[in-house]
Amino acid sequence: MQEIVKLLSRLAASRDSIRRKKRELLKGFIALINADFWAQGLVYVPTGSLNPIILKGSTNLPLQLRANMIRSMCSRDKKSADPTFSLIEEKFGTSTHITITRQDIISDKDWYELPYYKNLSSKANLDHFLFTLYPLGDNKFTSLHIHRKQGKPPFSKREVKLLHFLIANISWMKEDQLLDSDEKFISLPPRLYETLLHVIYQGWTNQEIADAMGKSLYTVKEYMKDLQKHFNVKSRAELVAYFARAAHPKTILQLPPK
């Protein structure tokens, strides 16, 4: 705890932006607990949906792993999608702040049999994780994953308590720019949805998106044209601005129903 206090004291005196403070705190925290990667986001979980929708996020995950996680978010196959939210909702509910380890929601045996683990986590050399979910109202949450590489031990109860404390007591660790309650829902085909998330969440170029999706550059350019047409904008910059400016604070993306 003494190391955490020192880290917080240094950041409290810093004049850095909130975004930079978050990154520095998470960087220092994962070093203290011998973790490797983190991913934080403001998410929206529509009623009856098992797949959360990331509205904003930041991460130190490797680029290809980030691409694969976005692909799992876009999957309409429940077996391939990230099961964390549905498992938490089933076992604990989502009405209060919760911080857990992977073992709290699923046994090792069951975890290692999941297609999600075999197709994503295992290939990315990831195993144990800490997860915290902080409800912000209206089905919106701040979420934070902290991962360890394979071969490292599970997270301890002490580490769970430390992460819970950080999120609960540091206001700038929680997103404060929320959407209103009367959101505008926009449904997109999975490939366009995935492309759009790479643009607004990752800031990737068309070539980087093509590489991550296993598509040709021509195909991704066609996806971009379709997105620009859908949102009635004339460029990538206008598309990004559409989701950033205050003129469209109520836009939430969702996958079309099966």
C-alpha cells in the first residue's frame, strides 16, 4: 500500500492531463502487482445483450490482441464472444461496484475449454486477469481488465482489494462524460461495426485495419465509403468528429439482431 500512496501522491502533484494520469497510474499499478497488460473503457450494456459496447477506451495491449478483442466484441456467436460480462451478470449482478479475479467467475477447467480462451487469450499468451466493473447508471459502466501472461500465478485477494480501492476512491479513474438516457441506436453489419471501432477506438489507418481484419486494402476502403455514406460524412476526419463532438452525444452503436 505504501508504494500505491507514493504513486498517487506523485500523480496528484502532476499537472498532466487526466488521460495521462490514468495511463501513468495503471502503468505503475501493473508494475507493482507483476501484471503485464491493461485495458480500460467506458462501456454500455444494452438490456438483454451479452456483448458490451465500448464507447471509449485506452489500453497497453499489443495491437494484434486489441484487434482480436474488438473482433470478439463484434462476434454474434456467443461461444466466441468475451464471456466476462455475461458470467458476472449471471453470478453477481451488475448493480454494484465489483472487482474479481477470473477464478471468481469460472473454474480453471471450464475457462481453458472456452473457445474464447483457445482462440484469443491462449494465442495471446494471456491467462489470469483482474476485472473491475463500476456502474455509472443507465446500463453504463467503467470497466478495467488487468492481465498476466501465461506462467504467472493467479491474482491475490490483496491485489483485488487494491484495484477495487483505486477505482472506488479516485474520481478521475472513472469516465465522467456520459451519454444521456435517450440514446440514438445505430445498427451496422458486423464488418462495418468492426471497421468503425478500429477507426474511432484505435485510430488505425486503412492499411492497419486491413491487416488486422485479414482483408484487402481495397475492401477496407469500400467499408469506409459505406460508413461515410451511412453517417452522411465526407471523410474519415468527419466520421471521427461525428462521435467526438457534442452535436452527437446520444449516439450508441449496436450490432444488428441475429
